[in-house]
Amino acid sequence: MERKSFIRVLFVYFLVSVLVLVSNLVSLGAVAGIAPLPSLLSVLLLIPLWAWHKRRVQKTSLSKQIQDEPKGIVLSWILALFLLALVVRIPSVMLFGMAYEKTPLIYLVVLSIVVLMKNDASLFGFKTEKFGRALLLGALYYAILGLLPYVLMGVAFYVLEGQLLIEGFNPLPFLFTVPFMTFCVGISEEGLFRGYMQTRLGRVYSQRRAIFLQALLFGLWHFVWHVSPLDFLGMLMHVGSSFMVGLLFGYFYGISGNLTPIVLTHGLIDSFPRGFVPNQIAYTTLQSMPFSTQLLILLIPYAISFAVAFASTRFLIKITLGVEKSNP
């Protein structure tokens, strides 16, 4: 690996990071919890990366095979990218209350694959074939993993209290946040943890261990939201739930080898619920219930949806993408 190439990758990564973080200093308020300028800039900055990648593919013969490397080298690079991402993620969350490291992270992952490893990005799940089918699969997966829990919670609460938890849906917060949550959050996190990490770990470990390790790092990735103010219980729950999602998405990627569906699912999970209009009276009633009852109403629907998503993953991938692999 050329030292100059590595330095250039770091320079571009930190340059994009500075541009996004500095844009937070221009206060334009917030929509659905997201500042307009940095979120818009984050999406727009993906355009030059896409254009560069397109030219690079046309001019350079990228390898269609990942070179085997010692386990220590693979682990070192995975840890390096993880720590580099945290270097931007932590101050972004601490200072601005939002993780705006996403677009810089996409640059870091793509440049690491194309410039440093000289590999075709499709080897790491960045695929465009059967794109329409992949989007349909992502939407179906979201319906099971994202919408089903709300339906089950709503039904359970209505049976117990005769009240609706959600009164309606306002599309504006969803439409405002879905580009950032999908193109920036979805691509960056799925690209790093499932695409880059799981693919490389799968070269030196079994697929099951690769899925577990990337999910573990994905869980730890979310600790930053509960540092200030320090909330150990909230941190444990967030890290644990993210770990479970990492396992499920890792299982999905291990079978499909395609990031597009779970990028869309990820984006919808983070954006669609922002359009829900909650029934404040019902939520007040829910909060006054015994803790054990609240736990059952909130956790069981997610456990059911997770189980349904896991059980249907292989079938959904087969009927939409036509991919059928052995168990990861």
C-alpha cells in the first residue's frame, strides 16, 4: 500500500468532516431534529464522490477478487477505520447533538476499498444489479422490522386501554429526513459494518464469527448517545438493541451479499417514524402503567418482528433477488 495514497485518503476524509461540522455553526433551526444545512450538505457531498468513483471505474482496472491478508492486518484495518470514524462521530454528537460523520465515513469506506485495496466496490456489497427488486426487498423488510412493532404495540394498547397510541401521519418530517437517513446514515453504517467489516472478517473467520464481531462493534458504535448526560441504563439498552440489529442485518448481508435492501431498510427505520403523530394522552397513560406492563407492551412487539424478520430473510431474498446461499 502506498503511503501517499493513505495520506490522501485521510486528507479527504478529514476535509469532508470539517466541511460538514463547520456547516453546523450556521444556525437555521431544526426540522424533525435535524439541522437543514449540514444534512443537505451531507447529501450533496455524495455527488462528487459518485462522479469520482464512476470515472475511476472507467479508467482503472479494479480487482474483482479480494486479496488474502493475515488476520492481524485485517483486524488492524477494521479497528483503524472504526476509531477514525469515532474521531468525528464523538465531537459531532457531543457538540451538535447529531451524528454528522456519515458522509465523511462513506468517503473513508469507499476510498479505502477503491484506492487503498484497489478492489471493485461490488465485492463489498455496493451493487446496482436488480436495483428495483433490491429496493422492494428493503421496503418489505422494513414493513416487518419497522412497521410491524408499531402495529402490534397499537393493538395491544388499544385492547388494554381503548386508546390509539398514534393519531395520524405527517409526511413532511419523513420526507425531509429520509434522504439524509438513507443516503448518508444507511450507506455509511451498512457500508462500514456489513460491507467493509463483515466482508473482510469473513476472509479470516467463519461467517458466523464475522457477523458477531461486526455486530459487536455496531452495538458499541452507539454508546456515544448516552455519554452526556451519562446514562448507563440507556447506553446498555441502546448498545444491546443495536447489537441485535447488527446480527440480523449481518445475517441478511451474509446471504444476499447486497447492501441496497438493508440501506433502504435502515433509512426508513430512522426516518418514517418521525412522521407519526402521537396521541399524547395515550402516551401519558402508558407511562403511568406498571413498569412490567410497559415493558411487555414495548418489548414483545419488537421481539416478534425481529423473529419474523429473521425467519423470513432467506425466503424474501430468494423470491426477490433470486439469491440462495448456504447458512452464514
